[in-house]
Amino acid sequence: RDGCGMLASLLFTSYAASSFRRNVKRWKYFADVMVDIGITLEIVAPCVLSSPALKGWFLPLICLANVCKALCGVAAGACSGAFQLYWSNNLIGTQDGISEISAKNGAQRTVMGGVGLVMAGLLAKCLGSGHVSMVVWVGLYCALTSVHLVANWWSLKLVALDWLNSWRLHFIVDQFLRSVNETNTDHVVVSNPMELSRIEPLLFLPELKRRKLCPIEMGVSFNRFARMSHHTSTSLQSVLSQKQKQNYILSVGHACRKRVKQKRRVLVAFSPECSNKDVAKAYLHACIVGHELASTSKEQRNDVEEIEIVKEVEVKAENKLTQLFPLFEMSASNAGWNLDRTEISNQGYEICYE
């Protein structure tokens, strides 16, 4: 049982360590769900001992319960620092107050633990006479578990983080481009952190409502970029020279050797000097390319025509980016977003050359 918990914590840390900050609210709720599942399995495990047919499930159940609690411990511990920093900035006004927030958080846990013990004792005294049916116990447990999950759900909705992760950046960029296309003005308003915190998903589920554009691959390796893009070795040299002025390179690629419209994707490769604001700019650039590809009326009949379409779209997107990024930067700043802290999911590669 203990070994399963230790192994689970190590494997989980190696898998998810780099994404805890990017999806801190999702991982915090994941921890809440995992601890409830673990407690439920610990309650169910002794019940199977009364049945000869289910007796063999006791050890797997308590091992699985410990695995769930181990995942909760890793995720909750990784996320606690980000939340303490958030409350320190919002309640005290400086990051220097994180020690005070941490101490008060520990005191709050102690108080709530004491209240829980008292309530559990009173509840056991009132209902522990043996005359209470199993249905009442199960119903009461389900109700208290639901209260725990719902309360944590709404408490996380109150946390308005002012930096952009993958979901927030996609929402803001999509909202910005739609607003520019509809209003065509120099003053575009995007949602602020509090408005987005109310609708940001807290579960790791597929994003079914996203607009159907070609896939965007951020932080690809140079080998993948060179293999999938339409550039020849000669044109790739000129593309690499762009890296010196914008710290990333971008191109439309195809997922198969035959360059067909259905296999298009936008490839973005970063340089080591690429800042967080450059990452936000690169994503805006990629989305502009995606919109241009979706709106083009030309139909390709062979690989040569497809490459011509892609080249034309890339030039138009580059010109649009020059006009739109200052407006996007101003709109995001006015809404309260800090582009310098942007952190999105990517494949983790960087292009270095001498």
C-alpha cells in the first residue's frame, strides 16, 4: 500500500511537474477530487471483506486509495505556493507577505480540523446507536462530499489570475480577433481576469467549443519544423534570419508528405531568447495565420498550388501582425493581463545556431 503511494507520487511528479503552474486551478481541483475518491475507496474497502466473492478486492482498493491520496498530496503541494503568492499580492499588496499568508493558511487548517473533529464526534454520538440505516449514512456521506467539491469549485472561481495560460490566451486572442473583424476599430476590449475566472474550466476535459482552425504546434523542434514546413533549405536560411528580430519562427506545415488542406498545421519554433511576451505574440501570429487559412477562397489542386496559397497567407498574416500586436498588447494591458508572465503548453524545444 505505501509502496504504491510512493511510486505513484514519483511517476506523477515526473509526468506533470512542468504543467502545475500553467494549470494551477485545474490541478488544485484535481487534488480535491482525488482526496475524495481516496477516502471513498478507504470506506468501501472494509465492506468487501464481508463477501467471500469480493474479499480479494480489499488490497487493490486500499492501494488505489493510497495512490489517489498520493496524487492529491503532490498536486496540492505544488499548487499551494501559487495560491499563497496570489493572496499575498491581492490582500497585502506585495509578495513579501507570503510568509504571513502561509502561517495564516496553516492556522486556518488547524482550526477547521478541530471543528471537523468536534462535528464528527457529535455526529457519531447522535447517529452511532446502530438504529440508523445504511441509506442514511451513504446519503450523508455523499452530501458532505458534494458540499466539499462544490465549495472548492466556487472558491477557485474567485481566484482571478492575471497571467495567461493556454486556455486564457486562446480565449483572449480569439475574442480579440473576432472583435477586430466585427468592429474594425482602434479600441478593442477583451475580458479581464475576473470575468475569465468565472468561465475558465476546472476539469481536464476536451475543449469542444473552440473554433475549428488548423492545429497550432508551439515549441517544435527544428527537425520537425524543417520536415513539415514548405520551405526549401535555401528559403529556410532566410526564415532563420527572422529569429534574430522576433525570437521565434513560424510556418504552415503539413502532417503528411502529400500537402493537402486537411493536414495543415501552424508550426512555431522558439529561440532561447524568446520572452513570455514573445510567446504571446507568436500565438497571436499563429491564430492570425489560422484565420487567414480558414478564410481563403482559393482551392489547391496540387502541391505547388498549395505552397503558393500558404506563402500568400503567411505574408498577409505577417503584415496583419505588425498592425494588430500593439493593439492586442494595449487591450490586454488595459484589461489587467500581464503578458510578461505568459506561460503556455509547448513541446519544449528551442532553436540554437551559431
